[in-house]
Amino acid sequence: MSISKQVKRITTHTLQAMKEKGEKISMLTAYDYSLASIVDDGGIDVILVGDSASNVMAGHETTLPITLDQMIYHAQGVVRGVKKALVVVDLPFGSYQGNSRLALESAIRIMKESGAHAVKLEGGAEIKESIIRILTAGIPVMGHLGLTPQSIYKFGTYNVRAKEEAEAQQLLDDAQMLQEIGCFALVLEKIPATLATKVAQQVTIPVIGIGAGGGVDGQVLVLHDLLGITQEFKPRFLRRYANLYDEIRNAVNKYVEDVKHKDFPNETEQY
Ligand code: KIV
């Protein structure tokens, strides 16, 4: 009889305990089985099936076009590849705004059809009813404030948000409200580091930043940016840990050469 190694899964409670101990939380996106397995094996705490799949997987300019069915497809592969990390899935644009019943239906579809562990929604006061309704079904919700890419056409640019006092105060109020209604964590995207630190000190739930400085409880990046697969995207907050664009391109180049020069396959590579 084989003894399978038991892996202790990360839950929303694990993340809360990490915040309380001052242990930083690591989070990355993934959109498919193969890369999710590697990211999980690399020791990540949280995998986000982000609607950034719309950009990096489908090549769209914004996150708006991706559909609920497409998000579920990505999430299914990720869940199959993950043994330890908490898997959070973005509710896509049009699947929750302005209609709490639709929001609940969308969140239930994600949980039921993908096996993911939580959902993420962008926004504050304007989507409060949707979040409350999802929470009543026992589905953990992660909030997302600051630069919320689904609202790009309202903002007009991807510049830093909440630099002005009024927007900063609204963000602090929204963060407090998200905690009070029961969100288990919060993403803050592209806001001044001092404001993000203030939010992380004000709320007791974990605050995970992207372009929000080091004073928060954890960090998230888009996997394809960190791996250097995307090339054009060069915001100040991005640290590249590999240059896979060149690695993959060179491997493909070498393969093409070997095929053309009849170097592949050789005698040991055939039957
Ligand atoms: O969709 C996404 O990748 C995200 C992260 C940038 C937080 O929401």
C-alpha cells in the first residue's frame, strides 16, 4: 500500500493567521493546468485566476471581453494542477455589477464548475450588495480597490489611483466596508505606498498589493510579467525573475534549424 504525502492546503484562515503573525503572503496569477502546477510546486500561497487572462492568454487590449465561461475554463485547469495553494477566481466584467442576483449566480457557477476556493470582485460601495449576496452563500470573497482594470474606460488611463485626498478617503472607507461585510482579503492595485500601508494597518484582514509598496501584507504579480513572457509591459512595480520570451524563442529557433538541417530526429530518437 502506498502512503501518499499529505499536503496541508492553504485556506482563508491560513492567510488571516499569516497576517496576524506578520508573515507575508505570496500570490501569482495562473490560467492553465501546466503553469499552475509549477507555481504551486514553487510554494505560492495564493493563485489568482485573474481576468488578466483576457490580456495575456487571449491578446485583448483590456480585461473587459473575457466571459464567465472562459474564466471557468481557465479555473478548471488551474484547480486540477494545484495541491496546496488557495485558488481565487476573478468574476469577469458584466457578471456581477448592478445585479446582486446575477453576481450570486456567477459566483456559484465558478465555485461549482471549477472547484475553486474563492472569488474576487473589483470595486467598493457600488458593488456592496453583490458582495453581501455572494457571501450569504458561503463563498469567500476577496475585494479589489485602487486601479480596477474593468473600469478602465471610466479612469481613461492605467495611471496611479487615489493620489488625491477625496479618492484616498473613499478607498479607506471602501476597505473598511469590505472588511465589515465579510471579505476575507483585499487587493490594492497601483496606489501610493503610504496609502496602502495605512489601509493594511487600518483593517485586520490581509491586504495584498500590486504596485502598492512593501507596507502591505502580501504581493501579487501577473505570472507572464514575472517570467518575462510579456515584453512591452514595463511598469515601475514589476520585477522580472526570468526572461522566458528569449528562452522560448531561442529554443524554437534551434528546433527549426535542427529540422531544416536534418539534425532532428537522430538515430536514437526514432523507432
Ligand atoms: O486579473 C489580474 O491579474 C488581477 C491582478 C492584477 C491583481 O486582478
